[in-house]
Amino acid sequence: MQKSLDQLIDKTERIGVIGSPSSTSEMALDILASAVNKKLVGELALFRYHQDGLSHYALGQITEVKLRNVWHEDPTMRSLIRQRGRVDAVSERQDTHLGEMTISAVFSSGSNGYRPSILGTVPATGTPIHLVNDDVLSELLSPYRDQLFYLGHVYGSKPLLPLWFKHFDTGPRGAGEAYHLGIFGKTGSGKSVLAKMILLAYARYPEMAILVIDPQGEFAKEIRGEAVLGGFQLPMRDVLNRLKKPVQVLGVRNLVLDRWNLFEHILLESGFFQRLGVKAVDNQRQATEVISEQLQKDSVRLADLHRRENFDKVWKYLQEERILVRFYASKDARERVHQQMADTNQNDLYQTVWLPVTQLFREDRPGAKRVERLLASLFDLAQAQRPLIVIDLSVEQMSQTSHSSIESLPLFGGDRSQSQGNALFWNDMIQALVIKRLLEGVRTAAEYAYIKNRSLNTLVLMDEAHRLAPREDPENEEKRAVRGMLIDAARTTRKYGVGWMFISQTLSSLHREILEQLRIFFFGFGLGMGAEFKALSELVGGRSKALDLYQLFRDPHSSFDIASREYSFMTIGPVSPLSFAGTPLFFNAFNTVEEFLDTNKLGQ
């Protein structure tokens, strides 16, 4: 086995030798003359050495190349060069190229194959440095071949960068625990495509469930097979079918809200009581609570609120002094409400405000599911093939499905004066409330499973994380509650077997406590300046050479055409068998669908 690996290494290109000074964390390289004209920055390199009587193999990426010519640094020679431009005896001929290599992984060769080790000593100067190729990596990682997954090539190079995404339970392909991931990058950096690739990596496991909370509807579109903007469209629907992964894509029209407190929040937001002359927000809130309490006393089900007879009950309540006095002590104020009700078109109020709110709680909508039942099906550990569920909470899907077979209900939201017909009431506040309900359900299920000593083995993907868990205080109570629940989930659900993948355009605006809980990071283009770079520097831990290499990333959209775009990423954390030393790794994500599918055997 060792002989086979050594033979493969002997066939690779030698680019340099270990120079001085070197340390166990960073190696100085003296670049050979035959390699000085090659692109070396970002390349994955390897050297062999002996430690404790065993052969060891250390791998790392070259982070920097420097040129030195001591004669050109001499003041007298500089003056001569200024006159002549070059001095043939020393210019170029006396150049030395020095590289720096950050060690990311070390393997020792034993009777049981190659095992992780550490660089506990510094090999002698003159130790050869070789470029790594796919054959070397394949042999070195042969015991783990079926666990590997590929998102792209080593940064600026040809070898594939081996990664692994293990499920959150025990077993040969399990990590034994859940962990949280973060994907960050500017719009157009490729982070959404990378997230979809990672999603497919986890979808390979039948024992793992996946929940996608999709505020913008991007994941839902791709899984439905709809066209999306951009040149890289993954056939996620086809791949998931080949993996035999059960998939459900549910929009707002498919979700049945199932809590009275949600009804109170949404009714308050709808402006129902404002139309009846209740002006102050505190009075509107009290009125909402009183009406909700009265409906529950009369045994009205949430699912039946849309019926006209229940609206009539509410109308009757508001004409009773015993009800009005609970939120308006002033007789003049109560008289104003009576007068406003007399002037209000009852049918119009029912159609344009009451129905859009109460339809969200209606259970007899075709294809609709209660949130509670939906989460129960997600967390059912007895299923042979656990599902991938996408919750599309975008405003766009509301308008797109308004004439679909699900239900012909036009969108209602924003300017209430333009509301129409039997609509569903929807805006950012309602979106936050639905997300909050989903998070509550995830937390409750996770705590129950923990009591039963069971791991939920579930990944929850949260897109637009910077909007849902911002560092600054959100402007309203509902969004503050969502942020609080996400922070709590990041802190507590890992031990329940629930991991989170947060996708965000920024680092500096995402809440610090969430960042501190992340175990695996992917950083795309666009975080190299200002507050973003400061936040990135704190996470990388001051590794200046890694940050220098990150700042070399090009904007993918600066390329001449789509085919030549490079989506570069820096990753930190235990996501690769080559990164257990905790050092950053750099790669270019696949820029063609075919290469991604073929490399990971996800095609037909």
C-alpha cells in the first residue's frame, strides 16, 4: 500500500524543497528553477518524512510565492539598474523564488492503512515538495472513498478537492453528532448553488431528514424544476428522484396555521379593528385578544373561522357593551365604534379582511397540511426514506399559485385598499410569524426526542439568515422573536441531532452568537472589504496568508463569459479529510452541472 502511494508520488511533478526557516504550522519552500514559471499559489502540495519510525505524508496549499534577489537589494546595484534597466550577471540569474505552504493534513502509514497524524517535527531542508494529483489523493483516501463528495477543484488547479458531508447520527457514514454550517458571500458569488450541492450531498442519506425554510422561494423553484435566473441550474428534482428521496414543496397555500396566538397577531396586522374605528394600537391588541377569547369560549375551531356564521358572531360580539367595555372604558369611544360599524359594509369587510386572514387557518384547502402534522412527518424516525421538505414563504409563489389547481385565491398584502376577493393575507410580518411557528415546532420535537434519547438526524436550511437573525435589533416584536429562536436553536438543538445551515450575504450583519456556534464555514467572493473583512479576519483567527489568498478571489461576473466564470470559496472546519488541522482550504466550485453530477455519480 505504502509502496503504491510512493510510486504515485514519484510520478508527480517536483516543484521545490523545504527551505528555512520552517515551522510545524508553515513551511518555507525553495522553488526549483523548473517550476518558477508555473502557477503555484493555491496548489495542493505534499512532502514525505519520517516520524516515530513511520512514513508520514503532509499535505497543504501554497499560499504565497515571493521573489528575492539580494544583489538587486544592494544600493549600489540599484543605482546601476536604474541606469541600465538590468545587469546581466545578476538580474534573473540570481533570482530565488520562495514559497509558503500551510499544512492542513498529515497522514501516517501503518499496517491498517493511512491514519490521521500531526506534524510533530520539521523535516530536513531539501525534502522534496510534490504537486498532488487525483491519483495520489485517491490512493491516500482509499478507505474513505465511498464517503467523499466533491464541490469543485483545488483553487486554481486540476485535482478535485475531497470533502465529506456525514449525517448526524452514528454509524459508518455518520458524524455521531449534528453541527451547524454557514455559507457566506456577496450576491452572485455562487453561495446558493453551493448550498444546493451540499443539500444533495445530505440527501444521499435515507436516514436523514431535511427541512428548507425558503423566504425567497429560490430552492422551491429549483426543486419544482422551474427555470431560475443564471446559467447554472441543477436538476435537483431529477437527482432527488434518482436518490429516491421523498420531496414535498409546500407554499403558504399548503400550510394550515394551527395556533390561536397566530390568529391574534395576523388579525391585528390586517387592520380589521382599524376599519371599525379602533384607532390606538393598544386598543386594537386588547380587542383582538377579547375576540379570540370569546370565540374559544364558544368552541369555535380555528379551521372554521372562515365561515360566514363565525364572522357574524364576531360582529355580534362587537355590538355588545360587555365586550366593548373590555377595551374601551370611555362611553364616547364605544359610541364611535357603534357608529363606525353602522357605516361599514359588512360584506365587504368579510370578503376583503376577514377571509384573507382566516383562510390561513382553513384545513379543507386541497393539498393543505397543518404545521404540526407536517413536522411530525419530517421527524418520524421510523421511515425507511425520510423526506426533504421545502417551505416556500415567498410573496412570488403566492401570486404564481393564485390560478393554480391548489386554489384560486389572489394575493392580498401590502396596500389593503387594493385587496380583493377570497385572498390570503400575506406580508413580511406574517412570514416572520410562520417562520416562528416552524422554529417552535422544530424545537419542541427536538426536546421530545432528546427526552426519549433519540437523535432527530435532521438538517434545517435557513436562507436569507442575515434578515432573520440580524445583529441589530429588529424593528418589531415578531422579528425579534424569530431572531431569538434562531439564536436559541443554534445553541441548543445540536445535541438533539438537529444541525442548521445558514446562508447569508453578509458576515458583519448576522448575529454574533450564531456565528460562534457554526462549525463549518464556506466564504465566497465579496467579504474582502470593510466590516465584512474584519468579521472574516476574526473567524479565520488572524491567519494572514489565508486572508491574502482569499483577497485574490475574482468576482465571478467579471469573466468574459459564463463558461469561464470561477466561483471560488474558502472553507474552514471538519468538512474535508484534508482539513483536520483546522487550516482553511480553497477551491473553485464546479461551473458546469454535468461535471458536478458525473463526479459525484448523481447523473443517470
